[in-house]
Amino acid sequence: MPEDRGGNPTHDRVLRAVRLLQRHGVEFNILTVVNDVNAKKPEALFNYFFDMGIRYMQFIPCLETDEHGDIAPFSVSKDDYGEFLCRMFDKWYNMGQPECYIRDLDELMILNTAKADSNAWRRGGRRRDDCLWP
């Protein structure tokens, strides 16, 4: 369980903040670090957030090193992260009817269907022969 600098758990404080934002109609994202433990439970993670009414989710892999430069044991492996994303996609896609936004999955769908970088318009890029040119 994550702790603050004083060693106190943060989960209850985060839940209170989520409820406060929801009570006041403020849209927000949940940013979750995927580690060696939660990478094995993408469906449970999705359900947990979705059941709380959270509709905007982001996931980033935990990739940390120890004091020797070796990958830390709590980091997610590339295979586990790949499996996490595949299973999260299956849960999110919901037979073609996604009911929430998961940044990486939405971006991949846009990229796949548009065959162009979904952020190209922000950089002033344009598409030419399946390549993005500045």
C-alpha cells in the first residue's frame, strides 16, 4: 500500500479526493503505475476504477532500477506489461462498445483506424504515404 513521507497510507485520502471531485462534477484521470503485482490483475483493476465511476484511466509501466543499475524486482517485465495491455484492451473494448477512456488504448485505436499519429494535428504534422512529416 502506498505511503506518504510520514509512513501513513494514502489510499483513504485518495478515495476521499475522488469522491469530492465526483460530488462537484469535476472530470479527472486516474494515473496508475503498473508493477509486478497489479500487472497480473488488469480486469480487477479496471473493475475497481469503473465501479467507482472513474471513466478516464491511464496506465504507465513501473520501470525502476536498483542501486546497481539492475531492474528493480517490483518493476513490471515487458512480457507482463504486454499481457496486461492485451487483457486490459479486451476488458475495455467491451465487444466494440468501450464505456470509458483509457489513454493508450484510445490512442492505439485512433492510430490504427486513421493510420496516422493521433497527435499529429498538435504538431502541425501531415500524412504522406503512411508517414508523418513535420
